Amino acid sequence: MTKINHLFPAQGKEHVSTQPIPVPSEQSAQAQTPRHVAIIMDGNGRWATRRHLPRLAGHKAGVASLRRVVEWASDEQIEMLSVYAFSTENWGRPRIEVDGLMRLFWETIRSDLEKLHRDGVRLRHLGRLQDLSPDIQKAVGDSVELTRNNTRIGLNVCFNYGGRAELVDAVRQIIADGRSPDTITEELIASYLYTRDLPDPDIVIRTAGEMRVSNFLLWQTAYSEYYATPTLWPDFGREDLLAALDSYRQRQRRFGKVSVPSNQ
Ligand code: FPP
């Protein structure tokens, strides 16, 4: 928890609440690099269609883009990325695409794990792992275990993830644990989410020009900054990442409060 007067040093104390408020991460109000960047990697299908390729070719190009972004983010001292790779709603896509995405996920873990580990990437999975195939469950479990002590950058792969499903899972577990109504607080709910040990995202980047949240980290992004770019995910370049970071640094984060003008 950070206090608001730490975030926005004020001249007039009367304007400043001393109540702790939840903040996406512990950081000051000066220009800063976001600790936690969440990305909705959209536009793979359009990228492929424009090239008269099957949609899966777009997703493969999306994986290549993700590899690059992890390296650039690491160069920029970003602590953690959360990427939306397969939503609980994506099961409704044509069978061939769903199967292709499942295979691609599994193959990518198999082919990239060693390098990610060497590069100090800590992998985590966010979502309903139990509904994925045993092969994927094992590959994910092994990769999380292998990389658990890595500290260079965290990569949280949201695969079979849905923000509403996450809240349903949390509520079920809270009830199963016999929690009484008076013990239900924001902190308690947060402690039942897949992200229980993680800071909230500071910024959500969405590619391909859409302006939707799409069930992504609904609870955790309550106060995240939002950045949308028309660039399709496979075309997302270092300059796109830097533009998002620059935009973030110009934001004034108020967390529902008001910032105090310097003449008051
Ligand atoms: C959205 O583009 C993208 C997805 C639903 C999948 C994203 C997946 C990857 C980047 C690759 C898989 C990830 C890993 C970690 C192996 P879209 O298909 O909705 O594009 P469109 O809106 O242009 O059709």
C-alpha cells in the first residue's frame, strides 16, 4: 500500500487523505517506467488475412512478436509483462484455430523454455490450467517450476484466462474456505485471484486499434493506464513499446483522487 500524499506531494495538507489506497504498484509520481505492463495482443488474424495467409500464420507471427517484446521490455527494466494469449471466450473460435493455438502454445513452451530460462525470465501462468490438455498442463507446470527463481523479468502468460472466470474461481474458493461476510475485504478478494502475489498492471497496451477491455484482468486493472495503438500485434515494434512507455510517463495517476494544484 502507498499513501496518496506519497504519490502526489501536496502543498495544502487539508487536501490530502492519509488513508492508504490500493495502487497498481509502489512507485512515486515522477517520470517512471511501469513495473508491470499488460498487453492485449490483438490483430494476428487481420495481419494474416492481409497477406492471404491462414489465421494461424498470424498467431505464429504473434509469437515471434512476443519474443521480441520480452527482450525489449527487459532492456527497458520493466519488471513484469502479462500477455493475453487465449481467453476463456476463445474456445468459441473455429476448431482448427483453437487446436492450432493449443499446439502453438505447447510448441512455444517446448522450443523457447531453455532460452527464456537462460535470459532470466520467470514464467507464470494465469488462467484455468485444469481445463487444458494434460500435455499443456505438464509443460506449463515444468516451465513455472524451472524458472521460479529467475529475476530479470516476469512473463505471465494468460492462457485460458477470463477476468470473470477468475472472479468466479475466487468466490467459489472463498465460500469453500468458509469465510464469513464480515471478513470479505478487497485485500481478501485480491488474495484469492490468480495474481495474488503480483502487483497490479500499471499500463494495459492493446494493439490493432480496438478499444475494449475484453475480460482481461478486470479486477487488477481498476486503476491501470490504458494505451491503444492501431499497430497489429505481429508488427508491434520497439518504437511502439517506447511510445507506450512515453505516454505512460506523461500520465498523472490519481487513483480516483484529485491532484492538488501547486498554488493551493
Ligand atoms: C488476438 O488476435 C490474438 C489471440 C486471440 C491470440 C494471441 C496469441 C498469440 C500472440 C500467440 C500464442 C501465444 C503464446 C504465448 C504461444 P485475433 O486473432 O483476435 O486477431 P484479429 O482480431 O485480427 O482477428
